[in-house]
Amino acid sequence: MHSEKRNWPRVPLSVTVTYRVDGHDREGTYEVKSVNVSEGGIFIATELPLGLGTEVHLEFHLPNQSESIQASGRVVWCGRTETVGGAMVLGKGIQFTDCTERCRRHLADYVSQFRSS
């Protein structure tokens, strides 16, 4: 297990995430599954070799939300993390760099559901 300093608590989230990479040798649009999310970022399960600092554009839906979350971010961590079921998944930690206040509010509301349960 690796140790890290996080600014926001992560909570489980398994939804389809569409992400786009521009101006990179892996340029294109991809669909993957998320593993967890926080107000500041998301971990996506992908084996695509994206280096630290790679900029991505993301779109996904939180459970029971009709409005999609659209944000830009950059890869800040590459490695394996544990899913709710205990399986280890290879992926990327994406820190949001451009997320509207409305999107952050939706994320905060989603995360808070786990703190109150």
C-alpha cells in the first residue's frame, strides 16, 4: 500500500467515464470505469500509458444525477488501487484542474452521502 497526502476524502464510484486526450501520442476519446472520486479528482481504471501531467477532459454522471460532470484534469498518479470488492485495478489518478462551481457542489454532495452513512 502506498501512502499519500490527499486534500479530499475519496469515496467509491463505479460509473462509465468518457475521457479525451488531445495533442498526445494517445490522442483520442476513451470510455473506462471509475473506481473512486473526491471533490478534487477521480481515479479511472485504464491501462493506457498516460504520463504524469497529461491533460485529459472528462465526462461522467454521478448516481441519480441527470446532469453530467464535465471537467478537465491532469494525471497526478499512476498505479494500482483497491476497488470496493477488494480487487486491485491499474489506473490513473486525475486531479481536476477545471471544474465549475456547480460540478464541485454536485461532487461535494455525493461525497457527503458517505460521511453521513
